[in-house]
Amino acid sequence: MWRLGRTATQTNVPQKFHSAATAKTDFRGMRKTRTSLLLSRGIGPHGSVWNERIQLMNSPSTAFNLRLFSYSISDADPVNIHKQRLLLWFSHLPREEKQFGGYFSPETMHVEPLILKRNPEDGKGLSTSPYKGNASVSHALTVEQLFDGSQSDGQGRGPNVLLYGAVGTGKSTVVRKLVLDWCAGSVLSQFKLVLPFSCEDLSNLSKSTSLRDLVGRKYVHLRKTAFVNGDGNQAREVLFIFNGMEKMNLDFRIGSTDLCSDPNEALPPAAIVVNLLRKYLLPEASILITTRLSAVDYIPKKYVSRYVQICGFNDPDRQRAYFTSRLLLQSGEKPNKEAESLIEMLYLNLQKESQLATACFLPSYCWLTCAILHLLHFTDVHAPIRTLTGIYTSFLGLNFEGEVLATGDASSQEPQTSLMLYVVRTVGKLAFDGVTSKRTSFSKKDLEQWIGGQTKTDEELQQLAVFRTDVLDFFLVPCVERNKNLTELDDKRYVFAVPAMQDYLAALYVVLGENKSAMEKVTNQLSVIIGQAGEDVTALLSILSKFLPLRIFAIFNLVKLFPKLFERVSSLSRGRIANTMAAEMFRSEDSFNEDVLDQVEQSLLGVQGPQLQQEDDTGPFELYPIFKGGLLHYGNRRLLDQLGCSIKSSTVAQITHTLKKQLIKGSRLVLPPTELMDLLVLLYELQNPQLMAEVLQPIKAIKLSTVRMTPLKCFVLSSVLDCTPSTFLLNELDLSSCHITPELLPMLWPAFHHTRSLNLQFNSLGPESCALLRDLLLGPSCTIKSLQLCDNSLLDSGASLLLDALPGNKSLQKLSLMHTGLGDCTALKMAERLSQHTGLQELNVAYNNIGDDAALTLADACREHPTVHTVHLYLNQLTDAGKRSLHIRGVPQKKGGRRVKTLASVTEGSDISEDWHPILNVIGKNSLLWERERVREQLRVFLKDLEWGRQQHHSFWKKLHFHRVESVVRKTLRMLETSSTTGTTPASK
């Protein structure tokens, strides 16, 4: 399981290894093509892969390795050549690691897990789960202490160290770091030669070979080395590493495995390993074996010098160190402030003894946490497209790719079961039952019912025992919250290590077709039986028909129709999957929840502040339909196929066909912002451009107001809209109150080209944002007619950049710059530029710092403009004389002239302005977000103007109208005073 040292793609592997790998029909062969070929003898100095590795080492992420050696690749010393090649092979990062930005090296991203020394006399206590109890650090070891010399038997024999641990604890990563450190000369300096082997590779060798030939086959440059020829005591300076011992069928019985002490004698690979462990073959050599919990007893205790258990990250400080190495440097060598805040929130959540802290006991889940947070917060438009489903699929691939469920007899010719498929049929079934019943926690009884409840044969019982020992704890962990107050007599509850894993496995269980109805199971079995016997029946009937009337055998022709009936039943089942997905996407009860991406983030970072205590263990499971959609993507299906979980293309086509109809129907509904965001995430996970375009076609407006936009959400929105034709235009794209910063605007650039109205008010945009908006308005294909930038701190410098776009823009009709920090200079420049733009109809510069003279100049420019009909100037630094002058300037100077509405106050002279209602409506909605003292001052001026105007009229109806407007102003004032007392600040509507 050399996962961290495998090649990025199979295209880098020499052709002869492709043919050897494809000849394997089991999953060990699949895994070999991706992982263990790094140690294969064919990758040498004359191969293409070697040249690519040389180029790889010139990258910044691995450049530190080149400085470790002063000699070149042509050095004649085979040991030095061996170190160089091991360094190159083990330094290579897989594609899953490259999603973190390419700034990592094996040296910087490694955090030492907890390693404990175990007593061989502990017996079954050796195989303990990392979640059971608190491990004592008094017996903790470092990697350097594994071979400290204390295990020597005094007879010159090298020690055999057994390093074992559960799935995901980091066994392979520790071995990988050990090899790299040995190459650098920092650890295990007592060994002049380290020889790593993959037990999976050795188990696939069919021919007998000698130890020397085995070493020469793996490492061509060591064919003539004297360290393994058995002469003298040179073998005491050799360390053999056998990774994944559970993959080999080791038999220590004398009658089954002959004794051998000759390194030149040909033996099966398993016999070589057995004799090395027996100390018959090269007794001076030291050996490090890694294995899983279930295989600890495969080696008799008398052949093990030291038992060492790897326990993962047992405390928040180790976990924090891991998160820091992965997330802190997202922009090269400069620390990222957002990453620092994420790490702090993660650390706080871990210190609370949350469910995440339990999951992150395993380094694999630390990797998953970092990968998801990197996707949510550091998505880059220049990086390869990544999806949430793809991350979970890659995560399972890193841990289970090519794994098969051991049956105890490695020589058996029976087809072996994919471990991942076994997970789906057991844990996935449990997850599906939890989703359908809205449960997130399970009792021991539930586990026994769904995992191994129908086990019958001895082989199945053995598989189940191995699965429960090695794998079950990887997915299901004790529930922290529910188990705190339980006694020993109470039934403990178990949950999935991360909540989204339940949604993923349930979705995979359904998409793979494991959730079959009784009718499907019967028709499937009959179809197989009849299909096998169909040709024989047809041949028999053709012979008998020559002697008997054909009518007698007409009924038997129905046999040929049965497979078609089964296909029809299967097709209906796949259609039901699509219908269920659509129904789950548009549930009305989900409209009150946050969008799924925020739910995923909260499951990792926790909810800050006071929380409501929930006694039930129900969950929204809104990721469940999204994962079902993501699993239909070809990239995920290809990875799953390597895991032994095949999803047929015909199945995908049938589900997609029905799903498209249901999504188009659902897209015509008026969805809340969070549910609309969830729909966009589903379309993004599908990665089907044609489907995206057809589903979005009926949508006329995308309103995501109050949805907290992150880099991923911005990328999702732009990616989905970018799949539509260039002629597709939304009537409105509402991104108000979405926490959009200047850094997010470039990611939204493609989305801005598919709307007529762009609402960006109440965000965190600054002057620098206006440069991009200017380029947007100057674009030849700009279609934006309305641009709302209210309540963004654009200032005069930003507005000046924006106004530079007016001469070259032909589409803009409404521009709203209310409460953006504008002054007189911007108003004067606006008046100057208006004459160069012929299409503007409405201009809103209310609640700024514009004085009388600049406001009058702007009003005159609007009056002379051929199309402007409304200008908003209220809540500016205007005097009473200035307001009266603005009212006069708005009135046509001659009969039949054009009137421009100049909204400066709720009154126009002694009368009430006909636009008083929209003015007070805007102030009422946003008064609690604005500077309260200034708003109160303006409202008091409105009251003074209304009282003066009311006194100028004697009509009862006029006075009643004035009283009505005054009541609205007083109501807003009372709301401001009440909020100042209570300290409430509701969001704008």
C-alpha cells in the first residue's frame, strides 16, 4: 500500500507493466498498477518514468531533496544510486495531494503519529481499536527508536519489529517517511541498506525465485551487492521492510514451508519471507513488517522481537500540527489569514471533544477534513475542477483501492470480494437505513442486524470477523454526545466518523443497485437462470418441432421475452432513483436549513456561539441526493470501478434521462436562496454541461440573497452558468448580502455575463473592485442593464473607475451607488460623464456626502440628459434651500418639457413628494445597518419639513395625508431608538 509514492497516472508506466497489470483480473492487480509499480524493477534510469522523475525534482515542492546528495546519478556506488532512486520514488506526491496547491513536500507535511510499544504477552490486547480507551503515552516510541538495539537477542540476530494498526492510522505514511529520512541520513544510520517491499507485489509473483534474484529484480542496481549474499556479517547492516503483511499467505509450519538458509536457492516469495522471519535466512538482517489488526497473530510470537502499534493522532495538538502543515501555506510562503482562522476554529472544535476530534484520531480523516476545507475556501479558477463527491471517492480510493476481503486462504482460486463493495453492502446498507428513517446514530443491535446479520457459511463468518476488526471502526465511531451520560448497562450509540460519509455510502448503495425490491431480486435470479438455459431450450425445441406440432411449443417462446422483462423492471428501478433524487432536492422542510456547503463546513468547524440542545439524532441528509448525482460523473465512476464498484453507463444514461425531466420541472418553482444554491451544487456535482444548460433554461432569475458566498460557491455559480449558451440571459442575478469580497469577484466573472440585472449591494466590495466592474461594463458583450452597488465602501476613487466605463457602455440603464461614500467630486464627474452615455434612465446616489452645489450640477445634467427620468439624492448633505432648488430644477422649464424626478426629501416645497413612500421604505429597511445618528438626524429634518408643510394647508384631507407620512417617520425613529436600547441589528431585506 505505497499510496503516497504512486504515480499520478497510469500513462507514466512503461508498456510492459501495463500488459502485466491488465492481465490481472483481481483487485490486487488493479492496485499494483497504481501504487506498487514505484518499487518495480522496470522503472530505471533508461525508462521514460525515470526522466520524468528527474524533472519532477526540479519543482519547488521537492527541491529540498536534491540538496541532500552531492553525488550525481552516475555515481558508481550502488547504495548511493539506491538512495537516490528511493528518494525520487517516495518523494512523489499522488494526484490527491496536488489539490492542496502544490506547496507541500514530504518533509513539511509529515506529523509523527503516536506509536506505542506493546508487550507480546498481552495476547488479544494487542488488537485494540484506536477509539477504545485513552492510550498511555508512557510507552510511546519514535520511529528512530524502533531499532534502538535493545531488542538484540545477544546471538547476533537482527530484530523483527511488527508495526500494526487500524485502517487509516498512517502505517504506510510512517514507512514512507522512514525511508526518506534514511535516504537523507537523519535516521537509522546503523543500516547501510534499506530494502522496502510490497507484500502485495510479492503475493502476485507466481514463480519461485531466490532472495538475491528477488532483490535484483526489484532493484536492478543492487544485483551485485554483497549485502544479501550471506557472506560474513554484512547482512546486519540491512533492513528489510515488508509493507502490508496481511496480503501474503505466510505459513510457518515446517511441513508447508521448507527451511532455507541459502540466499541463492529459489523459493516461493512467501517462503523467503518466512525464512527471513525465522532467522534461517540472513539471520543478522533486521526486519520491519507492517500489517493490520486482524493479521497480528499470523506471525508466531517467538518470531517477533517487538510489537509496535500505531495509534494515529491521539491529542488535538498533533491534529492541529497536521492541519497547520496542510492549510496554513496556501499562497506560497506567505501565511494565509483565512487559513489561520480556519485552523483556530478547527482547534476550538477539537478541544471540545467533539465528534470531529474522535474521527481525527485517524490521520486519514484529518486528510479528508483538510481536503474539504481546501475545497470550500481555497478553490481556484486555475486549478483542476474538484467536487465534493470526487473528494470522498478519492478518500476511499486512498484507503481501499485494490483491497480485497481476505478469506484466510490466499491460494484459493475463488474470486475474491472487493473490500469496498463489501463496505457498500454492509455499512452502506446501514447508512441507507439511517437516511430513510432520518437517523444518524445506531445501536449495537442495529450494527449486528445490518452488518453480517445474514452471514451463514464459515468463510462469510471469517470475512465478517476480519471486516469488523480492520474496517468497521474506520467508518463507525462511538457517539460522543449520546454516550457521555450512559452507564455500562445502557446501549451505546455509534455514528459515522463524519456525517457526510453516511450520505455518501447511502447514495453509493442506491446507485450501485444494491437496494433491490423483492420483484427485482426474483426477476434477476430468474433472468440469470433462463439466460443460461435459453440456448439449450431453443435447440431442444427446434429438434422436437420436426416431430410434433409447433403450437404445442409456442408457449415456450415466452422464455426469450423474460430477459427483456427484467430489463424493463431494472429501467423502472433506475427511473425511481431519479424521481427520488428530485423529490429529495425540492423538499419544503429543507427551505429553513442552511445550504449544504455551509452544513458541511459546520460539521467540521462546529457552530460558534450558543446552540440549541437537540435530544433527537435526526439529520437533514441534504447531501444524499447531491452525492447520488455526483456518483454519475465519469471521473467518479472510473475511480469506483478501480475499487470494485462498477456503475454501468446504461444505468447512468437511464437515471440522467429521468432526472433531467424532474429537475427541469423543479427549476420552474420559486426556490428559497439556500435551496436554489443546493440545486446549483447538484448540477455542478453532475458535471454534465448539456444537462446544466437544459435545466437552467426555464430559470429567469437566480436570487441568492443572504447566502454566504465562498470561493467554492462562486465557482459553482460561474461554472454552471458558463455551461449555458452565450445567448442565455437571466433577468436578475441577486447576490446582495452574500459577503462577497474583492477577491471573489474574478471567480464570478463568467456569471456576470449571463444577466441583465446585477445586484451586489450590502457586500464587502472596495475601490479596487470597481476596476473589474469597469472592465465588465466596457466588454463588447456586456448585457447588464441594472447595476446595484449600494452599501459597499467604493469611495470616490472606486466610483471614478466605474464612471470611466460610461462613455464606452451601451447597455446600462440603472446605476445605484447609494451609501458608497461618494463626495462632491464624484457627483461633478458623474455630471460630466452623463452626456457621454445615452441609455441611463435612473441614478441613485442617496445617502452619500454630496453637498448643494454638486447636487444641483448633477440634477442639471440629468435634466439635460435625453433618457434619465429619476435621480435619488436624499440623505445627503443638503440644506433646505438646496432641496427647494432641486425641486425647482426637476420641474420642466417650458410647457411640454421633460420632467426629471429628483428625490431629495419626503416634501417638495409645502407639499408631500409623490415619491415619499419609496424613500421611507428604503430608509426603513436599512436604517439599522446605517449610521444611526445620521439617519435619526435626517428623519428629524423630515418631521420638521412635514410639520411646516402641514401648517401651510387648511384642507382636512391634506392634513390627514401629512399625519400619515409623519406616523411612518415616527415609527422608523422609534424602531431606531428601541434597537439602540436592545442592541439588535437585523439583516436588511
